[in-house]
Amino acid sequence: MNNIEGRRWREGACLFFTGIAVVVMMTVIFHFSSQNADRSSGLSEGICMRLLVFFQQVLGKDFSIDQLEGYIDILETPIRKGAHFTEYMIFSYLTCLHGLSWRIFLEKKKVLFVKVRDAARGFWPMLLKTILFCILYAASDEFHQLFVEGRAGRILDVGVDSMGILCGAILFLLTVRSQKVRIFMKWIKHME
């Protein structure tokens, strides 16, 4: 295998695996959205309970059943919104990585930038497409929840998802400049 064939193989492999990662994340999001209200609430309450048990152990204090139920009611909404934010931040980041793989594969655009400002300008069209794609997926996910027993599609959730999407894109901009990413891109472009 010569240099060009090896490079194209590595580029194709990166494109394939980042694409698989995006599809897996979309599937995970869809799976969580497909859970009925009871199952979804049970998952959130279970996470809240684990957090409260952890805090009981750290603080060395026992909470009564009434206190636990009150704390669960307080924590459940932030836990749910935090989950929305986090899953869409990861989704956005993975989608940006897939876009970077496309840029490398197509060899049309520069992929290494020294300054964040230059990276933001260079990746702007890709970031805009990524953000729009992810927001459309978030909106379709909320629409899908309208057909799940006990669930409701909420505009607020699309807003929380969108904030996660923006943070994932910003995280991508910050990490794409790292030394490890530079080494990875050099590995893709050249034979060892």
C-alpha cells in the first residue's frame, strides 16, 4: 500500500467511525425519548436517589422518607434538563468531528488553525450546518415525544438541547487546536 492509498484508507476509516458514532448517539437519544413517562421518571428518580444517598454518606446525615421525596422533587427537573443538555452536547461534538473527517477526506479546506478566532472563521460553514442539523434533530425528537405515552414535546427542551449543541460546537473549536488533534491529523495525512 503506497502513501496515498494508506492515507485515503485512514481518512475513510475516520469518516466511517465518526459517522457510526453520530448514528449511535442519535439512536441513544431516540431510545431515551421513546420511553414512556413512567419509565423516564423512574430513571430520573433513580439518579436523584443515588445522588442523595451519596450526599447522605458524605455528610453523614440520614434523611427521612419525606425529606428524600422532597429532595427528589427538587432535583428531578435539573437532572432531566442536564441530561438533555449533555446528550446534545455530545451529539454536536461528534457531528463536528464527522464534519472534520469530511473536510479531511474531501481535501478541500484547511483543517489546522493556530488561533481560535481563525478556527471559528475556517469552520464557520461546517459549524453552522452542524448546529442546524442538531437543532432540527432536537425539534424532531420533541415532536416524536408527542406520540409517546405520557410524554410531551416541549419547546423549552429544544432550547436546552440547543444550548448543549452550542456548547458542543464551542468545545469542538477549543479541542480541534490541541496538540493531540494535530498529531492525529498528521497521522491521517502521512504514512508513519
